Amino acid sequence: MKVWMSIDMEGVAGVVDWDQCRPGNGASYELGCDLLLGEVNAAIEGAIAGGATEVVVNDSHSRMANLDPRALAGGAQYISGRHKPRYMMEGLDESFDAVFFVGYHGSISGRPSTMSHTYNPEVFSGAKVNGTYVGESGINALVSDHFKVPIAFVSGDEVTWEETAPFAAGAVNVVTKQSITRASAKNLHPTESCRRIREGAREAMERVSKGSVELPQIARPATLDLEFQTGDIADIATWVRGVDRTAERGARIEGTDLLNIFTSFVAVTYITRQAGGR
Ligand SMILES: [Zn+2]
């Protein structure tokens, strides 16, 4: 069985501050990366214990090169570096048996979740798939559904799971921390978080073997509605083919091909980065 993992950082137990998530912050960032590595390796080891024979890890956070590839467990392959055409979902295709989301976090539009955002917080104030507000996990589920690979494992705070559950029936979830505000959380001890992730990942693979994890089942034609921080950003977003303005600060991507919707969304994130000031 082949496992593909998208790893983020804001949902890792013990990570609560942007200093821990951004390169250039010395010891804080090093600690963040260390905590991330622990949870990623726990997920890899658990997946292998549950029957995975190949694991590919797609680094989906910030500059997307947060780990020392030599330190990855299980001989996992590592997709790292920026400007990937499929961004947080780079490398997934129909050859895989399971999708894992590790270290994920809540949406910009939802209730407080540690460092919550939806791709770029300076650009997006909300996103809806088929009319329901989603986080990054819901947008990324478009790609999982397209390739018919179920989301089998999710880790992050409790808001992350609430927002991912509609797309991951039958998945195992591990709650690593309870968010208090966007900048604070009650965290599991990292040793305990890793233990739960290792055990959960093993269980997830067993469920995949039994066929008890469902695809996201996103109804087609599907809509991805985007809400922007400002009207000028919405204006730039419509330069991407397939993106239609719906409001002063809103635009919609619609279609039957979920991968095309996601690809247009990625294009929006790239071209609006300048307008968002980043
Ligand atoms: Zn991130």
C-alpha cells in the first residue's frame, strides 16, 4: 500500500506561535521543526506498521523545506521546495491508497484555531466548497476526490477535525491540542501526541485495507467560492481562467473536474500573493 502525506506545521502539538513556524527565527523555528519531525515520523512509522510499503511526504508549509530529509523515518520520499503546481497536494495521484493530513489547522473563517488561515491570510477571508465553509483540508479534498484516494488520517487541533470530517468519513483523527485563541492552545505532551499519531496511523491503514474509509464525495458540478480581504485582490483573482467575480470581494470557480478547480485555485493563490503584500 502506498501512502501520500501532506504535512503542515500549525497543527503540531506545542506549536502556537508564528516564530516557531517561519524560517529565520533561530531556536524558535528549530523547535517547531523538531516537533513537526516527531509527528511526521510517528505518522510514517504507524503507516508502515499498518501495512504501508511506500510513503511520500509532501512538505506543505511555508517554504516547504522544513525537515532534514535524512531524518525522515521509514525511507520516506520527501517532496520539498516552493512553487509546486499542486502546492499542498503535490505528488498525489491515483496510484496511492491513502491520503494523510498531518499538522493541519483550522480555517480563517471558523472559530479560533491556533494560527488559523486558509492558504494566505492576507488574501483570503473565507472559502466554501459547494456552499459550506471549509479550511485548507476541504479545498485539498478536491484533489483527493479527483484521484479517488481517501483521506484516511488527520491530525491537528479539534477545529481541524470538525472542518475535515465532512470529507473524511471513516478516517482516524488525532487531536493534538485544544485551541484557546488563534495564538494559544492546551497541547498534548509531544511524546503523547506522537504516540497517538503512531497508533492512529496504524489504525488508518487497517481501515484502508478493509475498505472502510470513504472518498470525500464532493458533488459535481462543484463550486469553490472564495472570499477576499479586499476588492482589488478579487479583481486580480479573476485574471485566472475559470474564476468569475460574484461580489466586490468574492469570486467563484465552478466545474465538474475537481482537479481543474483546484489548479485554478492554486493559480489564484500565486498571483494574489503580490496583491496581498507578500
Ligand atoms: Zn502551514
